[in-house]
Amino acid sequence: MDFKLSAAEVEVQGRARAFAEKHLFPHEIACDERKLGQETLAGIRQQVIAHKLNGYIHSKEDGGQGYSPMQQILVAEEIGKATCGMWTVVWKASTPLRRGTAWQRETFLLPFNAGKGRSCFAITEEGAGSDPSLVKTSAVRRGGKWVINGEKWFVTSADASTVVIVHAHVDGDPAKPTLFIVDMDQPGVIVKRIPQFMHSYLYEHYEMVFDNVEVDDNRRLGDVGQGFDLTKEWFTETRVEIAAHCLGAAIRATEIANDYAAGRIQFGKPIRDFQAIEFMLADMAVEIMAAKSFLYRVGAELNEGMDPKLMHAKASALKLYNSEMAGRVVDKALQILGGRGYMRENPVERLYRDVRVDRIWEGTSEIQRVIIAGQIKKRGLGIYTGWPA
């Protein structure tokens, strides 16, 4: 049993770490204050390409870097240490585009991974969150076109995107969930509202209305009725990515708290020498060790070619554990820092706001528990308690 990272994995990890430390960390406060200029952002995007991180979850055939699953996890962990969701500047085409037609791949997948355009995903609605069958957005075939009507919430990075992938029900039938590729500047695509959230994310999360938006059939992504399956694939990969982001955030917060505790003198000695503080640091270290072991184990299994159904099961467990772990660890880090940790100029304060959403988006903690419990009933407890032979 070999737990060591390969030379190629170490190289990619180091490159991603250098990118985050040199090109993301210095701009975090400006991002938090909404003062990150377009010229600066353009410079960061150039560095994404220079560090070979664009499209990092995709194969070379799909215009990506051809990294292994473990390499992808290492990249996500390192850029996940950045606050204000600045990791999202490292762009990648939405995964369902891999399943597109030859024309869709040439028009969207390959250019988007190269940085020429970007896609966002519109799934959630006011009445449809954890239960996608409640989606009201419809797509009706009329005169050779698809006509889309509906409203979507929380369309992340919509302001940075050129197209939006819309999850709609054909003829309003929940049994026919289908994806459509819609241009952001198309007639009938309306930005209803730009709500503000607890975190200071690099881009916005639009509320959007689709008012009689017409698209050709070549904009249908996958077959009619295949939308949920394609969305599920996207959720699975994104949950692993979030787990890696959470690990990175927890590590950075703990390093900051540990350094502070070693240098902060109270009552004649460093505060890390007080049991209350050293016990918190011990708990944080153990939580990180467990989360990293879990994440890297799944990464190794993915490298070996894990069954997609098992990946779905383990991705839910990963997201659940690592997102809740990050919440606990970052909270302790802030407590160790005291008032300094509550200042917006401190990365830990921003991480505290950032990691809170990781228990909500791409499937709440409660939904992950539903999935995990269902997998135990279906496949047995060994899917989580066993070890690959």
C-alpha cells in the first residue's frame, strides 16, 4: 500500500500552490471590497494559463490539461485556500458539455477550456432546490425551435459567463428534464436581481428570467429526459471539488492560527502553551488529517477507475464530512485569533464566511445524509466501512 504522491502529482500540487500564493492571496482584500479591477483580473487569468490550470478537470481531448483525478484534487485543494471564492477564476467548462455533440464540443467545450467564453449552470428555482422534480422552467417545441420559460435562482458566475446551461422540463413534464445551452445576451434572457450573500464571492449569483427564449435544437444538450443524469454527473464531480476546497481552507486557517498562537504572549508565555488553545489545535490537526486521508483515498480510487455509482456515493460522504469539518476547524481558528480573527482583513474571517456555504450548495448536508443512507440500504454498510482489496 503506497500512500506517497507521485512526482507528477507533487509537481502539479506545487504549481497550483505557487499560483494561489502569488496570484490569488495578494488580491483577496480587494476582491472582498469589490475593488478588483478588470485589468488585474485579466492578469490573473493569464497566470491561470501560464500555470497550466485552465480546464484542469478535463482531458486533453476536451481542451483541458489531462490531469488525473488525484491531480485535480490537489489543484482544487491548493486554490481552495484562497478566500472570496477566488478559486473560481481558474475556469473550466461545465462537465455536461463533455456529453455534447461534435458541434457543441467545438463551439463550447474546447473554447471554454481555453478561456474563450465561459458557461454557468441554472438549476435551482424559488420552489425547486433539493427536489429537482419541482422545477417549473419549461421547454416547448414550437415551429422548429425550443421555447424556454421560467425563472432560476443562484446562477453562480453568471456575470462572467457567455452561455448558461438551463435545466428545464420539456412540455412541463418532470419526467423529461433536459438541458439547453442559452446565450447570456439572447433576447428574453433577463437578469431579475443580483442578491448579495454572506461571502464576498469573486463573481455574482444571478436570479434570472427566461421569457420565451428561443433556441435551435442544436442547443439541446443530451437527449430529452437526460437532463437529471447529466446534472447528477456534474454534482458528483463538484462535490469532490468542494471537499478539496474545504480541506485547503481548513489547512490555511489552522496554519494562521498556529503561527499566531506561537507568537502571541499572554501571562508570560505563548497562548499555545495554554491547554485550552493547544487542545483546539490538536483537534483541528486531527480533523484535517482525517479529511485529507479520506479525500486522497478517494482520489487514488478514482485514479484506478472507480465505478461511477460508487463515486456518487463517496462524493456525497466526502462533501458532507469535509464541509462540516471545515466549519468546525475555521471556527476554532477564529476563536484562537480572538478579535483579530473577526477582522475582515484577516483571511480566517473571510474563510469563516466562505466555508459556510459549502454545507448548502451542490446539495445540503441533509441531502448528502439522505444519499449516504440510501447507499447503505442499497449496497450495504461496506461501501463506506470497507477497504479496497
